Amino acid sequence: MKQNDTTLIQITQNGMGHGDETLGLKLIGNYLKLIVQENSLPKFIVFYNSGVQFICEGSSVIDILREIENKGVKLIACKTCLDYYQLSEKVEVGHAGTMVDIIALQNLAGKVINL
């Protein structure tokens, strides 16, 4: 599996794109499946704001995120955001990090993709 050591994906909302919520959830699921199928994994995926919902119990993409994590991608969610949405106890993949951690990863990244 090819992994891009300089790419960081940021998931900042509960879906992909703006508009219909159901479509946004379908798009993020398709996107995550395709980066696995196409052997195009980033080094890190960070989640903040409502995007933290994806790493928690009940997420429609938890299985694909578990697979991505098992392939060596680090999944980091904003602790402040998890606390805000009262999800700290419901994290199923990845781990909580601080905004300082996220900024450090952004500074290290050769490419940042915002979803």
C-alpha cells in the first residue's frame, strides 16, 4: 500500500461538500473507500468541528476508517471538538489531540487536503 508521507487530509464537517446532508455523507464514504482502493493513503487524517463525529460510535464510515487506521494512517480528532459535541467517550478509532498537535501536523505536511 502506497502511503504519502507528506499529505494531511482535514475533515472539518459531518459530510463532504455543501448542500444535501445525505449526499455529503455518501460522498465522504465513497472518497474514503477510494483512497484505500487506489492505494492513495495520506500519512494523517485530522478531524475537527463536526467532522469528529466520523470517528465515533454510530458513524457511517467507522469500518473504512478502522481499515485506514490499520494500514498505518494516523487519525487525530480535536479534543476540544469531541468535548463540545460530548463525544469523548464514544471514540472508536484514532485518538484525541490538541489544536497544537493539528497545527504541528499542518506545518509538517507537504500537501493539505480539506474536505
